[in-house]
Amino acid sequence: MSGSFYVPLGDDVFRATAHTAGPWDSSAQHGGPPSALLGRAILRCQPRPEMMIARFTCEILGAIPVGDITVTARVARPGRSVELLEAVASASGRQVARAAAWRVLRAGSPAVPPRQPSPPPLPGESDAPFARPAGERAGPPAGFLDGYMSAVEWRRVRGDFGVPGPGTVWTRMRYPLVPDEEPAPLERVLVSADSGNGVSGELDIRRWLFINPELTVHLHREPAGEWICLDAATTITPGGAGLATCFLSDLDGPVGVGAQSLLITPRS
């Protein structure tokens, strides 16, 4: 198995490996890796070190195949202090995801401490999802598949996949996004942030789907190091929609927030 999430084929084409596969369909990618690949393209588009990505949104336009995808990026709105960038992922001639990101000039003002809570300490041992003894939590639903879940290291603080309620988990990529390349801080955040709805699901995962058609991440600083903490919670309103939100942190403290709009529908 490849030692990366994607293998570059040249001409902006990337081959997704099994590490990108989501838990429900081995032929469809989890939303985290393609979000990170779009983020990588945006970071490499006319880079400006004096600026940083402050907001990133990925729109998932359909099932993203575990296969070859083409990723391109452009500056949609240039500026001296603020720029809007866009990226598109295509497969077999159709768009499967697109992203928009605001790049802003780095602040030169005095620091203002973040108001969000500090993250809990990093647990000492990994905790594979659904791996605890029977009775402590429900096991995975029938048909639950591996891929992305094993390509990310999980260290649980509270809650878990398949257990209704808020959840807090530390995550780390086990593989680089592409071979022989250190993942950028934005890429590390995006690989994990799309799991906020899974970490904090409020309904029985065997009976309900809570699918996010988008992921939005706001950052007030770039994370440092390999570990990203998700402190996630989900709200569902009958007659409305679902919303998963999470505080994002590294080992030094808060870095931003993530949010996902959710389709809530019974599982067939």
C-alpha cells in the first residue's frame, strides 16, 4: 500500500490511494484528504509568505472517487492585503469538489488571547475507533470500511465514533499527503477537520446519516507540529438542519474553528 494519501502523476493529476477511502464506500474518498489536496493547491498558487489562509471552504459536489483526480487553483480576486483564491478537483470530466480561501496579510498588531478553551493534554496511547471492549460503546455499523480511519492516528479524550454526544480527539496524519513532502499546517488541519461530525454524532450511526456537503475552517494562526485536536459538538433541529462545530487546536493552544452543515436523513 502506498505511503501517502495521493501519488502525483503530473499535469495536476493525482491518484488517490486506499488511505483516502471513506468508511461507507471503498470507491469514494473521505472529505478530509481531498480538502487538504485543494488546500495544497491553493497554498502553491502564486504563494505570498507575508500572507496566510484565514478562511477555507470546501464544497463537496458529489462522490469523490478513489482514483485519478485533477486539481487546479487560481487567484480569483488579487489584492495587496486580501486575496480570494479558488481551487477545483475534477474526475472523469466532472467537478467533484471546489474550494475558496481568503488569504490575508499577517497581523502586525499586539496579540489578543483566544477566548476558546485550551485543549486537553495529549493522551499517551492511540485509540482506534470502535476498538474498545464490548459494552463501553457500540461497534461499527455493518459495512463500515477502513482506509482513512487507519491512515489517521486517533487519541480520544472524550466521546467516540458511534457513541452519541460531543467528542474531543487528538489526530495525526500517519502518512504525508503526497510522497516525500512535509504536510503544510493547513493540510494537517483540513485532513482532520472534516471528521468533526463523526467525532460528535448525536444519532445512532446504524440508523441515521449525517452527511456534510461542505467544510469551513477559520484560522487565526497556523498550527505547529503534527497533532491537531478536534473539540466537536453537533446540533440538530427538527424541521431544520444539522450543524457540527469544532474548536481546533495544536499542542500550543487554539488555532481556529471548523464547521460543517449536515444533511440528516435515515439510513436505508
